[in-house]
Amino acid sequence: MHPLIILGFCLMVACCVVSAVDIFRTIREGREPERRMRAFLLSAGLLVVGGILVLIGVVNS
């Protein structure tokens, strides 16, 4: 498997971890819109970059 595919999947897993941490933090501490928006943008960015890396890795292999 191409290293970019592995890196892309790792970033997608990191996206899920960031979302899970945000969910548990929201449950425990309540809703903070600024912090939730930052976590959402971070997880969305990780997902998009991971998808792009997987695409590049599939095309190159």
C-alpha cells in the first residue's frame, strides 16, 4: 500500500478522534460555540486533507 494512502487514513482517524473529544467535552462542560467551531473546522480539515492524500496515493500506485 502506498504511504500516502496510509497517511490519509491516519488523518481520517484523527478526524474521528477530534470529533469524539469535542463530543465528550460538550457533554461534560456544556456548549461553547467558539471551541466547537474550532474543533469542527479542525476535524473537517483533517478529513479533507486525508481524502486528498488517499486520492493522490491511489492515483500514484
